[in-house]
Amino acid sequence: MNKRRILIVEDEQDIADLVSLHLGTLCDETVIARDGHEGLRLATSEQWAVIILDLRLPGPDGLEICRAVRRERAYQPILMLTSKSSELDRVLGLETGADDYLTKPFSVLELVARVRALFRRIENFQQTPKAANDGIVTAGGLSIDAESREVILDGQAIELTAREFDLLNHFARNPGRVFRRADLLDKVWGYGHEGYEHTVNSHINRLRAKIEGNPSEPEMIVTVWGVGYKFAA
């Protein structure tokens, strides 16, 4: 059986040790990389259940490491830690391919909850049996393959982050159903923390930019004003 290992890339020793201590109960091993060079080497050369990645690091920063990981492995859960609360830092991290983020200072309990949610999502995906014809969903020129986690739009492959894929796949398998932001946080992210609805908005905006002909007038993922979003088959 493969060990569940977590990589923590964090140059602040107190934070790295604290994160390692609390996540140690969720996994078989935690490994700490204390700068960007070591983090980049470990993140791209070994398999990890989750990578906890600080944005600001000596040497290669978190964005560079995240990009390198995505080039190697499209589906690698990454939770990014940002030292600033600015929207730009959060958007850059998510655009680069992070699945989630926390802003320092953060609650250790919330960090643990989010890592648990990432584990649940991975395990549900791996353990859910699928019928032979249940792996691919098509809608117009869009094709979503849940087994290979590939998205094809009008014959062209679309590169999505792991979270963007899960969000699109969830929408496409429930066409016409309206989801509140809290519903999506619960079903796709695996947690329903009040006040994080903006995370859903950011992901949907980026997803629209990749799959919609005119993201400002979306035809697939549409807004139901005052309620939420739906996939318009």
C-alpha cells in the first residue's frame, strides 16, 4: 500500500514545524522543504498526497514550483499559503494551478479541515465505481472524460487545474440544476466555510475564460441571479 505523504514547502521554521505537527495525524509522513530549491526538487521528483506550498520562498517561489508540478503531473493536490491578503496573490496562486489557499496568519484547524477535504475528494474519485459509459460527458462541442481527467472543446484539449476540472465535471453531470455557492463549496471543495464564496466566483470566472466563447456572456456555466450557477446543456 502506498504511504500517504505530505510535502510542506515553508521557509519559516516555526510555521513549518507547526503544520507538520498537526498534519502528522492525517498521513504516514510529513517532509519539510525549507527553501524553494529543495521544494522544487522534492515536489517534482516524488509522489505526494498533498503539497503545502508557501508563496514567498528563498530561491524559486511558490508560483514557479506550482507551475513545474503542473507540467509534470496535472493532478497533484496543492494548497498554497500566502503571506498577504491581497486578491492578486490569491488569484495568481489559483491561476497557476493551486487547488486552494490560506492566508497567513491562518487557523491550524482550518488548514487540517481543508487537507481532509482534499483527501476525501481524491478518495471518492478513486473509489467510486463507474459504468462503462459513465466516464465521458458530452455537451455540444465539450467532452469531459472523468477517467483520464481530460477536457476537449471543439477538438482542442483544454488545460484545467484539478479544482477547475472537478467543478466543470460536477456541473456537467448535473445539467440544469442550480447550485448555490455554498453547495459548490460542499460538493466540490469538500467544506462549506461561510465567507469563502468568493473562492467559487474566482474559479468559475477562470473556468469561463477557458471554455466560453465570450466569457462576459457565458452560455454553458450561467449565473442564476440571486441564487447561484447552473450548467446550461
